[in-house]
Amino acid sequence: MTGVDVPAPGRMLDLISGFVHELRAAGLPVSMTENLDAMRALEYIAVDDRAAFKTALAATLVKHADHEKVFNVLFDVYFALQPFAFDDEDEDGPGGRPGGGVPVPGSMPGGGAGGDASPEALAAMLMRAILDPDALRRFAAAAVTRHAGMEPGRPVGGTYYLYRTLRALDLDSLLDRLMEQIAAERGGFADELEERLAREELAARIERLREEVEAEIRRRLVADRGPEAMARSLRVKLPEDVEFMHASREEMAALQRAIGPLARALAARLAMRRRRHHRGQLDFRATVRRSLSYGGVPADPRFRRPHPSKPEIMVVADISGSVASFARFTLQLVHALASQFSRVRSFVFIDGIDEVTAFFEGNADLGDAVKRINTEADVVWVDGHSDYGHAFEVFHQKWGSEVTPKTSVIILGDARNNYHASQSWVLAELRKRARHLYWIDPEPAAYWNTGDSVIGDYAQYCDGVYECRNLRQLERFVEAVIES
Amino acid sequence: MAERFVSVDAVQEALRRVDYLADPSTAGVVFLADRLEKPVLVEGPAGVGKTELAKAIAATTGSRLIRLQCYEGLDESKALYEWNYKTQLLRIQADREHERDWETVESDIFSETFLLTRPLLEAIRADEPVVLLIDEVDRVEIETEALLLEVLSDFQVSVPELGTITAVRRPIVVLTSNNTRELSEALKRRCLFLHLDYPDAEREQEIVRVRVPGIDATLADQIARVVRSIRQLDLKKAPSISETIDWARTLVHLGVEKVTPDVVGGTLHVLLKYQRDIERANKELKVAEA
């Protein structure tokens, strides 16, 4: 693999500070000292060794594992390899392009011999490339050249080219085709385990091909538009800043991965704080006993260990389409924190309402529980459009008497009521019975009370209405509730 | 201070000699830590060789390993230093007859003789090469982290009665974290960061072959592939590298030549430690229940 072109020292300084600027714009906290460390680190490594260069920057600038993906993308943009010119003789030799790995703008590189490869030749290459990792990148370059139809200066996003290329490659059926081919070569798989392993490994390779194609398209776009413009259009969000209501499938998966560690960290923090929170009442007996060693002077007062009261939580969640993923994450988070509460009960509704606490009980898997909510909970009453009013009424009838002064009720939803009656008197009742009544809304506060949102109606009875658009806000809210 | 490593490759090679197979980025960070004289913060799931890395560095540089195991409630007297007040009391009593003035007594009892050094101070004062391992730093409270800052950035410890003690030779410092809580910015800023994750199948296969001498190459390869597959499942606790090695040893002892579903089913408990995980792996891999 070729290295980064070695630019003049001043130019390198500019590049690094531009890069740091982009990292900060993407939300990574990079301090002045870290910036200087990066500069110092570069003195000790060969800058034309791309891997070492990247390691040096990563170790000094990125201090959080979740931020690595953002770093990787921006690194590729800023210190772009040249797009792969698809001739074999071009493979080694760093290439003499001037200016810090930023190829001459305007020309669309990569139109080498690969551009002329026939579809059949490409198909054969694809099979080979998947089985031989080294050929992967070369193949990705050829595929992009052939299928993406990229033109210099055309104002189209990378996703468009990616989609075109992937559609042409037909990766979905590729896995099955490859499995058949391998089975034929080996004369069938020895057992199911062997087959499963082979399938997983191929799937991973295909995923790598997809990433490689994506990277190649990015490289060419950088060549066309320059790193600054490209980085701006890429601005990847950190998982904790992704909005629940607009997350892509990939972002959802990242959120899903983030929620376990988040819950663990939160639980540890809360438990620690609870334990160390103010001392309990004076323990008279112990104090007198201690005083004997001071000649009867109670110099060392003893205190009872406090018995912190753990709140009981009732979560009432709207799980209709628009806010379903938000409800799912919140339920998972609250149940993962179950040890911090004396009891957690969950209710879900659309226009009907049902209790789903049992799904989460015991050693149940949170993922499974969420799946069961979707299939088993009885939440549709008439038409499956959110009806907060009816759901609250039923809640009040069936479970209202179980809300006690120890209970904190948390309602999740966007309060978009499809112009049904709001029945906000239920919340007034709940407010009287419960210890606290909170509402968390995944919509930006600016949209509240617009259209069919009736959050204002409900808000007057709540102790607080919080905007929870992303994990960061959700975490802050949960922490605040347990404190109170 | 004598440079310990000449290049990234040299680091990798040196670590390999003590049976630690580092990937290029690990070796790169260790190299930079040596050159920049900065601590390394190693983060990652349990059992990927974070602590092992510190031990390997110590072994390969011929340094003494000083270890500070962190826990909740760790304080100055356990991490930095403590005055040995019992001996101090004895000394004062022994001095009674001599009628000395207070200044002499004070300078006497607050001298090095009565200082009990704890790991951090010990690492700073050592005059032989030292690797300081601060293990599971995420376990101390955020307030206690502050104790570490002076040591990590300036390699010095301030003892009010004695003044500031500066490192004779700067130790290589490795901090590990399981990421149970977010470490403070101040701490992270002072460290190089290394995220260790489970190795890919090829590297794990190498690790197995290095750590389990006499294992057959194809068996090691199969083991690594099955473990990789198991790690993809949604488990409470994914198998660590040391569990992979344990499994490989088990299979060698059992005289297994080829990993079949039956073999996996019968020995899964070596890899997985939760009943729910074992059941799930059984279900997913469709192997015979033990």
C-alpha cells in the first residue's frame, strides 16, 4: 500500500490543524495539548508510513473508543490515498502527486484499464476478490470506475454512487452464489458448524468489500472536491448525538451497541453515589461505646448506614411507529438499571394499553423482550393510531390505584394525539398520587404544541417535561430522576 | 534516559520474543509512549491482554513491574506514600530523655526512614528501569483520579514534609480500563490512548499456537474461527483470549484433532461462563448439548 506523500513541514502543520479542526467540528474533544502531542509524535515516526502515521494521530487525538469510527472516516478524507488507478504497474511507488496526498482537483482519476473491463470479467474478478483479500481494493476501484458513473463536479452525494455500484454488484445474492461455489469445490460441508463458519466469514468479506467501495468513492470525491468540502458533507454524528427519530439502520445498530455499556456505567455511578450520599442518623449506642475510649467524651460520633430509598418506577411508553425506537431504547435502559430501583413496571400503548413488565423479568434478554412487546402486547384498540387520551383513561382504570407516593411515573411519547381528546385529567389525578410525574419527548422542543401535538395540555400536570432526542439527553434524564 | 526501542518494528519484534503478539497499532503506541515519555491508557473488554501488555513490556525491557491495583476507596496512603506513625511514636518516646527541641524531633521523624512508599512513589524513586502498571483505573472514584495526575504528567510526587520527589528515570506507565465509567478529561489528556479489541481470527490463531505449544496448525485455525463466530453472538460475556487458550489446551488434552459440533457442545463451558450464554451458543451453533 502506498504512503502519504510527504509534504513540506509548513504544509503538514496546516494539514494537521485542518484535521483537528474537523475532528472538533464532528464533536470530538481535542485539546491544545493533544494537538501538540500529535505534532511531537510525528517527529518520531516516518510520515510516509501511512499505518504508523495513523496510529500516531489516533493515539494522541482520540481518547474514546466510540470516536474511532469518526476519526477513521475523517482521516481517510484528509489524508486521502490516491484513488486507485486501476493499472497494475501503478500499484507500488507512492506516486509523485504534489501537495499532501490531495490530488489535483478537477480531474477525475481512476479511469484506467478497469474502466473497460467487461461485466463478465468483472463478475469473475469479484469472485476472486472476495476469496483473496489483497485483490479486494483493486476490485473495488474497478467496480466504482465501471458502475458508479462518477463525473467531476457533479453535485451528487456519495450515497448515490454507492447505491449505484452496489446495485450493479448485487451483493445480496453474492453470498449464496459463493456458498454454492465453495460447497461444490469442497464437495459439501462436513457439518453445519463448518457451513456456518464459512458463511459468516464470507459475509464479513462482503462487508469489507462494501466498505472498500465506500472508501474508494470517498477518495474520488475528495480528489474532485477537496478535503474540506468533503469533510463538511460527511460530518458523522457520534452515537450519543444521533437523534432517535431520524436514525438510519446503521446508526440504530450503533445505538444498540452503545446502550449496554451506557447502562452499566450509569448503574455503577449511581450505586457509588447512593452509597456515599450523606450519612444516616446518629447511632447512639455505637457512639456511647466509642466514647469509652475517650473517657466518656463522645468525641467520635457514629452514624447509622443510611437506608436509601429506591424509587419505584412506572414507565408508560407510546410505541407507535414514529416514536417506537425511542421507546425501545428507553425501556431497555430503564430495565438494564432495574437494580437501582425498588421496582420497575412498564406499560406500552398505541391506542390501547398493556403491561409488559413480565417480558423483562428474571434473566430475560432485553432484545428478546423488545421483540415480544412488538408481537405479543395488546396495544391496538381501534385503528392503531396513537390515542393518548384513551390509553391514559384505561391506565387509570386498571392500574391507577397502584400508583403510590413512592412511585415515579415516566411517560414517553411525542404527545401527537391525532386530534383525539387529551383526557389530561388523568395526569392531574396521577400527579396527586405519585411521587413524581415526568414526561420525556423525543421531539425537538421547537416542535412541541405544533400540529396535533398536545404536550402543553399534559405538561401543566407534570413535574417536568424533558426533551430527549438522543442518548446523551436520555442519560442525563435518567440520572436526574434517580437523584430526585 | 537510554532509548529502549529503535522503531515500531523493533517493539513488535521484542514483544513477540516474550510471546506477546502485538498488532502494528499496539506496537506503534508503545513505541510512541517510550519516545514521548507519556503514559498509555489501554482500554478494551476484559481479557484482551491489557494487563498482559504491561507485563510483556516489563519482560522485554528487563524492567521491574510495579503494579497499582485500583479499587473503590483507594486513597493517597495506599497509592502514594504513608508516614509510618507507629515507628514515629516509638522514636519520639525513645528521644524523651535527650530533651531535644521540637524542630530537631520534627525533622527527625519526617525523614525518609519513616516514609512508607506505595506503588506510585516507588515507581518514581526507583533507579532501575521500571514499568508502572495502574490496573483498572476506572474503578477509583473520579476524585481519586486527581492523585494520579501529578505523577502522570510530571513524573513527580509532592510530599509536604519532604518537598517534591522527581523521577530519577521516567518509568513506562501503562493504565488499563474496562470502561465501566468515563475517565476524566484531565486524565485522558495526559495519556496516549490505545483501544484493544478482540484480535481477528488469524492473529488469534497465532496467539493460540504460541501459547499452546505442540498444537496442530489446522486445529488452532479451527479454534480461532469458532471463537470468532461465538463472539458475534449477543452474549453476556464474550470469550476472552485467555479463555480461547484454555479451550485450546483442553482440546489438546482431550486429544481432539478436529473441531466438530459434538466437541464444541461438550467443551463450551470452558469458553462461556454463563448458563444463558452457553444455551444461546448451543442454539445458534446447533451443536449437541453436553
